[in-house]
Amino acid sequence: MNDTIQSVIRSNAAITAIGTYVPERILTNADLEKLVDTNDEWIVQRTGIQERHIAADHQFTSHLCFAAVQNMIERYNVEVNDIDYILVATSTPDAVFPSVASQVQAHFGIENCGAADLQAACAGFAAAIQLANGLLLSGAYRKVLVIGAETLSKITDYSDRSTCILFGDGAGAFLMESSDDGSGDVVSMYSITDGARGHQLYRSSLASAIGDHAIHANGLIVQNGREVYRWAVSHVAAGVKQLMTRSNLSAADIDWFIPHSANMRIIEALCERTGFTLDQTLSSIQRFGNTSAASIPLAIDEAVKAGTLKQDQLMLLYGFGGGLTQAGIIIRWSL
Ligand code: UT7
């Protein structure tokens, strides 16, 4: 079936390795019951989350990236010294600058390499794959490391029961290389942004307003859950459909749907509205919570480890969240 699928964009990129890492410490729903007025039943019913992994005090996003890349090296025996660009999608960099990507470059001693962080919140990993495809296609770069990584626990308000039950920490890395024969695995891509709704989900930094909306300048995640939920089930579902239409594909043509793991109920609603079945859908929500830019690679790696993903299968990756922004790609799994 997939041999007949034609790319609707130009691509010469192939995924050649994957690695992931989550911190050791686990925060269960029972632990959260001790912090805020909540309970396991509510959390499981409303979100599908059972536990999340939380970074230690001394662990920051760069450390999670180092571990994910090390995991990739050990599993796929890949060379990292000749990587020529590192892109890290994160909303929780250790520092605004230097970038996390530059810390990854230093940690692995990669000599001739560009590095930049990309901030597109929960759409970050899919957006980074889109950009990596462009970098490879330009011919200026041949080997790009793409990482989605977060330590959301560092910016979570553990006195706000409507957000603190959601978020977790983790990192996932893809190595993407230009293929020797010029054929590529990225079949299609799509992005759309609604910045007018930016104030519905934010973490403050320098300003005390977003557009005309005054915000809480406390450096922690603030979310209007109901509004983001409504946006996700309507606008994100429309975005997924738009990506498929532009690719001349339907859910039946695609083997795996990997939406950002925001909330299990959102994933179920997206499936209902786009034609994917839950059996076709991969998520990392149950064991890892919402890990923003890391949620898609974590979900994919669970399937890789379980032997569920097969070479040449088609996957639709779809990130959405803070911005509010969306980024989706259809890609052939080449490992
Ligand atoms: O990744 C970035 C994108 N983010 C998202 O996609 C998140 C989108 N939003 C959501 O996932 C959901 O809106 C939440 C999980 C955040 C909340 O679920 P909900 O079903 O939308 O709940 P709600 O906000 O409508 O609140 C329902 C009730 C409220 O009580 P009242 O006003 O009905 O008495 C809340 O105060 O549930 C209450 N509530 C809780 N109860 C127990 C809110 N949080 C909790 C809690 N435990 N943790």
C-alpha cells in the first residue's frame, strides 16, 4: 500500500536512529493527592494520565537531551561526531541562552556543527522535523539531530490542580540524514497558528501582557484548560484533516497516528473527528503525562521497543499547543 504513496513535498531526509530518556523519579496520582485537592479517579477519567517522570533538582533539559542521545548511540551504534546541525525543540531550556542545542554540541564534542533551540511549545518536535527536512534538502547539511525535550516540572505550579496533574519531563531524539539516492521519507507537512489565542496557554517571561491580555508574570504555566480543550478538538482536528487532504490521503492510508499526548480525551476526540482508530494511535500520556515537545518521540519509541512499528509504514505526527500553534508531518518510518 505505502509503496504507491507519493510525496507532495520535496524531501531527501531519512530517520536513521531514535533514542529517548525519562528521569527516574515518578510522580503518581496518589502523590498529587497529597499536594492538591484531586484524586486518581478524576485524573484518570479526565486525562488518562497515571504517572509522570520528574527531573531531579540538579537535572535540567540539557541533561535529559544528553541521556536521550546516549541512548540512541548505544542502540543504533551511530556516529555523532559528523552531525552538522542540532535542533532542540523545548519550552524549558536550562537558560534562554546558551541554547540547549549548544550544550548538546559541547557534551558530545561535535566539532563542525550548527545549533539552535526551537520554541513552538507542544508543536515543537513536529516543527523541528519540518525544519530539519528543509536543512537537509538545502544541501548545506547532511546529518541533523532533532531533539524534543522538556523539564516542565520546573515551571509547573504545584498549587494549581488544573495544571499540575498534567505535566511531566522527558526527551526524545531522532537522527535525520540525507539519503544517498535522493529519495526522502517526509511525505507532507502542514502548520497553522492562532496567536490571538496565545493568552489561553502561556508561561510568562519579560512582558506582563500577551497582546491586549494582562497575564500572571510568575514564570509558571498558566492554562485556560477548557478553552484549550475546545480549540484542540475543533481546530486541531481540522488541521489534521487539512494535512491529510493536502497529501491526498485518508486515515485508512496511514498506519500510525501520533498526536501530541495532551490528554487522552483529546486524543479520543481527534480520532473520532479524523477517522483514525485508537488501535492506529500511539500515545505516551498514560505513563509520562503531557511532556510537550517530548511527547511524540516518547510515544514512537514505546512502539519501536514493543516492535509495533514496521519499516516503510506511514505515520502522521501532529503537535499542537502553546501559541496556539499546530505542526504536522506525514513521514515514512525508515528504521
Ligand atoms: O499540551 C498543551 C495543550 N493543553 C491541553 O491540551 C490541555 C487541554 N485541557 C485539558 O486537558 C482539560 O481541560 C483539563 C484536564 C485541564 C481539565 O479537564 P476538564 O474536563 O476540562 O475540567 P474543567 O476545567 O471543565 O473542570 C471541571 C471541574 C471543575 O470543578 P467545577 O467548577 O465543575 O466544580 C474544576 O474545578 O473539575 C475541577 N477540577 C478538578 N477536580 C479534581 C479541575 N482540576 C481538577 C483536579 N482534580 N485536578
